[in-house]
Amino acid sequence: MLRIAAAGLAVLASLSQALACTAVDIVAADKTVIAGRTMEWAFDMKWTLKSVPKGTELTLAAPPELKLPEHKVATKYAFVGISAEVFPGGAFIEGQNAAGLGISGNFLPGFTQYQTVTKDDKDYVSVLGAGAFVLGTVGSVAEAREVLAKTKVWTDPSLPSGPTPPTIHLVVTDKTGDSIIVEWVGGEVQIHDNVAHVLTNSPTYDWHITNLRNYLSLSTVGVNERQIGSANVTAIGQGGGMMGLPGDYTPPSRFVRAAFLRHYITPPKTGDEAIQAIDHILNTVDIPVGIAQSKDGDQVVSDYTQWVAIKDLTNNKLLISDYAHRTSFLAIDLNKVFAQTTPAGKLVTDLPYPAAVDGTAALQN
């Protein structure tokens, strides 16, 4: 038992160096579905915003040593996503398609073990191609459940992958508000209902849901006053009901913080209000450079919020900002992009972010 406990502590200790991402989705009263996420990373992953037209041919391959046939699949849906171009051929870990389905891939180190493809398998895809496969061929969460339950997702550790291995879990959400978490643990796929409508990083999703039991005393309503002997002790400010809400940037703490805010924020009435709600929640996990540091050998590296994406899955819109423009979102009408017949792409850091609006005239006579 002591050896098991020590092993568990070693895994949890390694999570302090886990790269940080947080995803949240919410449905407004008018049924608009908004899903947002932050991308925290310590390295240059060459993040590129790319459009992929309907009918684009995808190649689904098995591990080369099995010599299984490659499957050529034409995308049924146009999609726009953010690809880590540091991986060979790129890897979409964020995006949405013309059917109103979106994905976000978050890092899951220490717990991810992908599936083993055998010579008898017919359906397979590399994890580096899984994002494009889902975005290009799947139109709903219900369909995603079926497809991912039968498709073997594998990885080849020998492939160059930049500064980190592609160990991820996915949150998949559609325009009905249905949402699932997809993880590969112990060589098996595990699909969870996204009951918290939040995803961070390690440990696995079921662990995070269990961990929420430690925070049942949290409340949006604080105690105003209490009689202590002959003294009437009053609160010194609002927010006392959230005493104990974790404020650090570890995945478990970000999960608790985002889940609490997601479920107790005043419910948004419209899509615009839902976007504002998501943005405010994501602001609580935004990491400035220099705050969340770890050592990579002798080098000190710092996670920071490299970009934020907010998807309107109902109206096919995307908002995106990078670290240098965190208060200035770029809005993209994806209906116009989805109608294109040729692909396009641009580094996230090179997008034409809007400048601050000059409001001087409002105070001039």
C-alpha cells in the first residue's frame, strides 16, 4: 500500500509541471451554445489558425509497422481550428465545424495511454490526426460517441513531437449543448458525460468530479455578521462564502474554480451575455508570464496564456485573442469561411487584432 501511495504521489507531483488549459461551455436562455478555452503553454508550438474546406481529403493511417491500408476520407463539414504546427503535419487541438460541433484538446500527462491497433482493426487514426478527423466527419456529440467508441486512436512515441508528447483528452460539444469528455486511459477509450461543463488537465475527468466533493461548502452568499460573545462581528467585504476556493493554477484548482463560477454565475439570457460569462470565467485562470514556472533541466520555463478561443456553436462565430492582445478579441464570421473552397491559415500571433478604440472624444467639449 505504501508503494502504491508513493507512486500516486509521484504522479501528482509531476502534475505541478503540467501545461495548463481550461475549457468551459454554457448554454444561454435563448439556446445559444458558447464554448471557450484558454491555451497555456511554455513553448512555441507554432499555433496556426487554419480553415479546412468541405471535401478535403484526410488520410487515416495505422502504425506503419502493421502495414495496414490507409483510408482516404473526404470531410463532410468545413471546419476552422487551431493547429500545433510543431507536430509533423500539424495537429488540431481546437476547432469548430459547419455543423456546430466543437472540440478542445487539453494536456493529460501521466494518465494517457492510447489504444493498440492490431491487424484485425478496420477503423484507426493517429492522435495527431484525431482532431481533424472529428471536426471533418462528425456532426454531433451523439455521433462522436459512436465514432470514437469504434475508432482506435494510437500514437507513435518515436515521432518527433516538439517539446512535449501529444498526451491529451478531448471535450466535444455541439450546438444542442450536449457535451462529452473523451480520454484514453490504460489503452482504452473512456467517454464521460461532461456534467461539470468544465475541463482542465490531469488527473482524469472522473477524479475531478470526485474532488468537487471537497468543496461543497462553497457559496455565493457569505455570512454578514455573527455574534461572538458580546461582540457583533461583521463581514469586512463581499465574497466570504467562497473562502476555500482554490486560487492556484494547478489543474485540480482551476477545475474547481471554473466549475464553481460556471454553475453559480447569473445565467446568461443571450449569446452575447454567454460570451461575456465565459470570458469572465476564463479570466480567472489566465496566467501571466513568470507566474507559473517550472524547471526543464537547468532552464526555468513559464506557462502563460498563449491564446484564448471562444466558439459560438449556434451562429458559427469565433472569437480569438493572443497573449499580447488579451483584451482585444478578433471576431470571425465562420459562415463566410466555411463557404470557401480553398484552405487558408495564419499564425495566431500574426492575426489582425483590433487596436484599442480611442474614446477621448467622449470627454471633450
